[in-house]
Amino acid sequence: MNTKTAQAFIALGSNLDNPIEQVQRAFDELAQLPETRLQKRSSLYRSAPVGRLDQPDFINAVALVETALPPQQLLQALLDIEQRYGRVRESLNAPRTLDLDVLLYDSLQCQDTDLTIPHPRMTQRAFVLMPLFEIAPDCHIPGYGEVRHLLPSCQDQKLERIES
């Protein structure tokens, strides 16, 4: 990569069509993004659905990428991957083949119609904080603090590590 790069954390999730395989393949897709290098990937975690409970458990993970893509282009690349994997956005918290979210992009804080960084609900979700802590224990979430200090507020959420 010959231009300025940023470190971005990406959340991965799936609960349809063999979710473990969906997330594993999505890691490979992240590694193939233009001007982007996959730096780290967390273990996989099983979590109960949030909001809409009448659906299968989710498989979740977090990836760290180094990218020269600006935040909006990175988001569009993730949406393109979701679409290739058959993602249908029928309603909030609906089951999904693949969900990819930009959690953090360097220390950027932004909010527009398509993208909010840091991701607005990341600090409330054990299935985001635990895999993030696994690959970046000293991670600081702008406006919220260190991930290690946010984890205790999610300790009542069931989370099972299923792969290292």
C-alpha cells in the first residue's frame, strides 16, 4: 500500500446458511479488499440474538484491517460483500447470512446518514467487545474509553468462544 493507511476494526456476524462458514469466508473476503490487508482476526463466538429473539444464534467475530480505503469506500466494499453473500435487509435485527460493520477507523468520530464511527451500539454488545478485546486488548474507543473497561457492563450477555 503506497498511500496513507488507517487501522479499521470490522465486526462480522451471521446466523443463516452455515454461519461459521459464512464468517470464515468473510475473513478471506476482507483479505482480498483493494488497498487493504487483514492484520488480525478474532476467534469465533456464539451469541444469542438481540432484539428479535425468534431466530438462530449468531456467530460473531472481529477483524483488524489496515486499509487505504476512506471510511465510506470501506463501508461500500463491506456492503458489496454482504450482497454477494445474499444479505437481505428486510427488518431491523432480522436473521442474516452475513453482517459486516465498520466499528472503528483509526480515532475517527463521525456520524452521517450512512456511517457512524465508532459503531453506535458496539459498547453495549459482548459479541463485539470480547472479540475486539481478544485481538486489541489496549483498544481505545473514541468517546467511550478502553475496551477492557467497557466489558464488565456486558457480563450478563451469554457468549461462547467456539474457535481459536
